[in-house]
Amino acid sequence: MSNAATQRQATEQDLQQLVADADLGGRDPKGAVAKLILAIAVAWSAFQVWYASPLPFIFGVFILNDTEARAIHLGFSVFLAFTCYPAFKRSPRSHIPALDWILAIAGAIAASYLFLFYAALATRPGQPTWYDLAIAGVGLLLLLESTRRTLGPPMVIVAAVFILFTFAGPWMPEVIQHKGASLTKFLQHQWLTTEGVFGVALGVSTGFVFLFVLFGSLLEKAGGGNWMMQISVALLGHLRGGPAKVAVVSSALNGVVSGSSVSNVVSGGIFTIPMMKRTGLTGVKAGAIETASSVNGQIMPPVMGAAAFLMTEYVGLPYADIVKHAFLPAVISYIALFYIVDLEAQMINARPLERAVKRGRREYWLRQGLGWSGSIAVICALYYGILGIQAVTGAAAPWLLGIGGGALYLLSLWYAAKFPDLELDDASNPDIKVPEAWSVARTGLHFLLPIVVLLWCLMVEELSPGLSAFWATATVMAIVVTQRPVIAFFRGTQQLGDAARLGIADLVEGFNLGARNMIGIGIATATAGIIVGTVTLTGMGLMMTDFVEFISGGNVIAMLLLTAFICLILGMGIPTTANYILVATLMAPVIVELGAQAGLAIPLIAVHLFVFYFGIMADVTPPVGLASFAAAAISGEDPIKTGLQGTIYSMRTAVLPFVFIFNPQILMIDIDHTAEAILVIVIATVAILVFAAATMGWMLTKSRKWESALLLLVCFAMFRPGFFWDKLYEPYTEAPAKQVFEVAGRLPADGRLLMVVAGTTLEGDDVTKTISLPLAAPGEARKRLADAGLTLTTLGDRVQVGAIKFGSAAKRVGLESGFTIEHVLLPADRPSKHWVYLPAFALLGLVMLLQWRRRKAAAA
């Protein structure tokens, strides 16, 4: 074996160990112990599939409520955490010490306590016995230890600080002082109710997240990840900087189903980073591009690292609306990274990879046109065909669609069986060639079926996320089990039995990987529940608002920068899902409240996307930056330098949250008609490309400093045209408070009711706030307000806030009972702010003209 091959094999082993330590646990026992852990992991996956399916209700067997299911979910998590993750670096990997078995069993019993003794606990609400409290105390300690093993010290330290805060309230500085809590109240609140560990976060992990992680693991086991990578290579490898562009697109595709930045880096980076280095990019930049691409996968709908489903709980919007609002920023962020990659290729004059099949220009574009037009035609035919079948056949439609889907699956496998299986080439091979797109696509068309099922159930049928994930997972389970024997049958081989056994083995291994990938997420969401429980027990949310206001001095920009910094700190070394729970619980209410007091009518979804974006940036930024460390392990470069370069590339993502706050149109909010939507999409895309050019110091050629400054000004004008327009024209007019019903009645669907309210908070502070209250379907005004959780009472010209429904949109935006509506804000009759784009484009044209002339002169 050559030295290069030996080194490559060693690197792959190191990466596998890195992923195992980060996502799966570092232990690898043998024999009966390995089989036992495998059986428990598979049992966990099987339980989650059963719980998400309609089968319990069909058969009337093992029907669980949410609390019981959460307890079982955490029981599996804790048991596998102690058996799969060593206590220390020097702890044995090949066997499980007796102490870890004891801790695993004790932790599983404590975690499952709400399930095991649910009936008994229900008979004594608020009156725990000493035994209940002892179990709660042991459970919390073991949960923190399992968190240390699976996630490292950062999240344990955060949780410990919050626990300390619960008891040390009376001795805290005045701005964050509270009366504290007794040990009994703390243990009961955190472990024996659904306010703490067993709260919403663990519920989302139980109901949605596990199925999506399992879906991704099974799709990867079936070969879907490899197929997506090869599709990216076939479509983009021949372009300038092709390998880097492959990294961008393949990471976006993997981000649809992946919940881990680290595994995204490793699965794609092992192939793309060596190829990028071959085109002339330095190892640091190659690793940084893969890191930035993979982390961005977490902001990519429809899954967003499962945060999309948490947002439905925290923001109170339907899932389809979450995806609609999050889609444009995620896409333009990837477009900007694609452009950055192209600029890097220009700077080093990178050569593209050679095509495997060379065709004339006319034939090439003819095939491209037929390919894309055919794909669009097939998509349209499927969409309208399914709708037609549903309209004609009614209740029989699911059966007919199932039969039709099975037929399409068999047809795609029959066609794929005519061609040899494709494997990724060795990235270090200097003669690697770019295959044709269709030669790759035809071997894996069946991988699109589960993704189509998932998106159809979520977006068209609007089923619950859990049920949608179940049907998608059931589809990919069928593919994993059957694709090998069916292809073997179509190829006429005599090894059907072996192929069937391999299919079942793949399913078992997929179940195992899905459960092992979920250990850290399950533990993290439970530990995040400690933070959430502390907030609800102590009223810390209000204290955070006072603290940030005190530090920022009431300045909105300073408040946002401080919030972004806190989100980065909280996000260090914490998985995407738990990360979002932390920052959404602590920091989102701060932005809502302080923004409202500063007169900013910020949509709630914009606030949550703000904290979500900055939370996941911690995967890139040093000193933790787990994704950067994974990329550096592949490239052989310094992880800190890789992280710093990745941070530079990620600046285009970091600027977008500030745009959400000041210009919600980028989230498709306050769009009046289709033409305006198209204009916003085009301008947002141009603006992010201009920002990328300014930060890279290169557009058509190397930029001068004053040109970069002009480009940043152009970007600012495009992203926030209202800043300039509001100086010339008032954005709103004030209507009397009594017109609130008239305005609420005529707002369109998903419109925002803007009001200025004043009153005294529960803490005795007099405040005036600008409130942005989303209203759903059109209808009678009082009903629309009631649906948003708001009841108003009128006394002459005075309009007062009455009851506020708990957990409603009105509660989330900061309305309180007893507040008075000062006036209603209506959009002013003024020229469109989009006129600002004309001078912005003029400045952009000037910079491009100057750079084009310099480039032409240099070429001459």
C-alpha cells in the first residue's frame, strides 16, 4: 500500500472516530454487550416509529400520552448515553465498566419514572413524597453527567449556572434578583411536572426530531447521501471552482435531512476538501468553505435541524408559514456562498475538472434544455396528477396513490438496474472526471420518493410534522429493505436471499444509527428543559430584558449586537435543536420587549430566526467551532485558522438576521402582491451578492477600499430602503384607538395589526410599546382578535386590553391585561420605498464600470 493511501486510510479512521465521539459515542464493545446495545438502540427507534404512527389508535394497543412518551424517550437516551459514551478520554472503549451499567440502569429508571408511576403520581399532584423527590434529585444529577459525556462541559456549565441561579436569587445583583426557591419546589418543578426537563423541548424531540433524524440515517444507509453528492459533482464539477461549488450544493441537499453540522462536514468534506485543494485552494479555505456550507445546512428548510418544528411551538405559526418565511434567507445565503466560491476561483485562476464525456456546445445545451424541461414537466404532472386522483377518487385516493408510488418505485429500480452502481471516485485521484448528470440521476431516482412524501405531507396535506415524518420514514424503510433484492431480481442474479438479508441488515443498522445519533439530541433537549424550567420558576425572562437593556443603554443596535454575542456564547458546543431552545427561551423575549419599547414593530418569526441564526454560528466560530475542527481534521490544517476563515465566509449569513429585524419583507412579510414579491426576491439576491463582493474585496477585479465601502452602502440601501425613505416620509399615520376593530376586520390573511399600547407592567414599570400582532384568516374583527388571544373592551374613545389568552400570539408579542391602546398605526400614503433601489443600482453600475475598465486594461 502506498504512503498516500496509508495516510488517507488513517485520516478516514480519525474522522470516523471524530464522528463517533461527537454524534454516536466513542465506545465499541464486542460480543453479547454489543448485541445488547444494538437491540436497545433498535428498540428505541422501533418505539418512536410506533409512537408517531397511527397504529396504536388503529389497534388500541400501547397508546401513550405526551408525558409518558417523553419519559420513555429520555429513559432510552440516558441509558445509551452511559453505555455508549465513556466517562473520560482514558476510560475503556472496548467494554463497559460496572459503574457505567449501574448509572445507566439508575438513569433509565429515574428518567422513565413519570411513565412507570404515572397513575400514582396523578393521584398526588403537587404533593410529592420523599421517594419522588429522591428520584428527581438522582435523575437530575445523572442527566447532568450524561450531558457532560455526550455534549461536553459547556452545556453542563450553562445548566449548573441556571440551577445555582434558582437558589441564589436573594443574593444576586438587584437587576437579576429574585426570591429563590426551595429544594422541594425546585425538584418538583424540574422533574415531576412538564415545566422543566419533560417540557416542550423534550416533547418536540420525542414527537418530531427523532423521526427526522431516523429518516436521514435510513436515507443515508440506503445510499441517498452518496447519490446527492454525485449529483452535485455531475452538475457542478465542470464549472470554475467546481469542487467548492459541489461542497456548497451537496451540503444544502444534506442539510435537508441532517441535524448535525459535524456529520455534514465529514460526510461531504472527505470527498470535497481534497478536490478543492487540488484546484489550488489552500487547505484552510477548503475546510472553511465546507464548514460554512455544512453549518448553513441547518438553516435550510424544510427541517432546519428540526428547529422549524420547535418554531411552530414557540412562535405559534403553522409549519408551512415557518418554511415560507425562512426559505428566501436560506437560499440567498447559499447563493452568496456559491458566489464567494466563484470569486475565490477567479483569484487563483482555478481550472475546472474535466468532463467524462465531451459533447459539442449545441448538443450539450440541447441535452440541458431537455433535461430541465423534462424534470419540470414530470414535477407538474406528479403534482396535478395527485391532486386529480384525490379529487376524483376521494377516500380511496391514499390506496391508489400508494399503489402508484409503488409502481413508480419498481419502475425506477428496473431502470437503475440496467446500469452499474456508482461509487464516489477517490478524491485524491488526479484523473477524476465529471460524469454526466443523467448517468448519475438514473441510478437513484427512487431516493426522491421519500423526500416527495415528506414535503407533500408537510406542505400540501398539512399533516402534523410527526405524522409526516412517519410516512416519509415508512417509505424510506421500505426502500432500505427492498431495493437490494428488487435490483438483484431485475439484474437476473441468483443471490436474492443474500440481497434480502442485506436489506434487513441495512434497516437494523439504520435504526441503530438513528438512535445513536439521537442520544445527544435527546439529552440536550432534556437539559435545555432545566434552563426553561429555571426561567418559568424564577421569572428570569423579565430579568434578562432588564439586564440587556441596562448593558445596551436602550440602544437598539447595541441590544441586537449584545443579543447576538450571547447567542454565540450559549451555542458553543451545543446541537442545533438544544441551541435554539436555549436562545429562544432566553433571548427572543428580550428582543421582542426591547424592540417594542423602542418603537420597532418586529414580527415574532423575525426575532426567532435572529436568535436561531446566531446560535448556529457557534459551530463555525472559534474557539469551539466543532464543524471547523472536523473540517480541519480532513484538510490537515489548523482548526482555529479554519474557523476564522469560515467566520469570514459566514458574514453573509450573519448580516441577514439584522435585515429580518429592520426589513421583514425578506421573510415574505408585508408583501402586497406578486410583483412586489418578485422584486424583493431579486433585490435581496443582488444585495447579498454585493455584500459578498464587498467583504471579499473582489468583484470583477480586486476592489479598492473606497469601492468596497460603496458596495456596502449599496447593500445597505437594498436591504433596508426604509432607512432612507423614512427620513423623507413618515412610514405610518396614527389612527384613533377606537378604529382598531375596523382595521383588524379589513386586514388580509396573515396581516399585522400595528398598535401603540401603554400601561403598567406586573413589576410596576410604566411602559409604552409598539406591538405587531399577526392575524390569521380574514373574518369578523372581534373573532380575529379573539383567535389571536386578545379581548378588547371599549369605554367611549378609550380601548383597553382585557383578557389575554395564555400561550397566544397576543401573549407572545408582549401584550398584558390592563394596557391601553394609544393609537393604531396605518401605513402612510407615500411613494414606494423601492425607489431607493434606483440610486443604489446607479452606484453599483459605477463600481462595476470602473472595475471592468481596470480588468480590461490589465488583460491588455
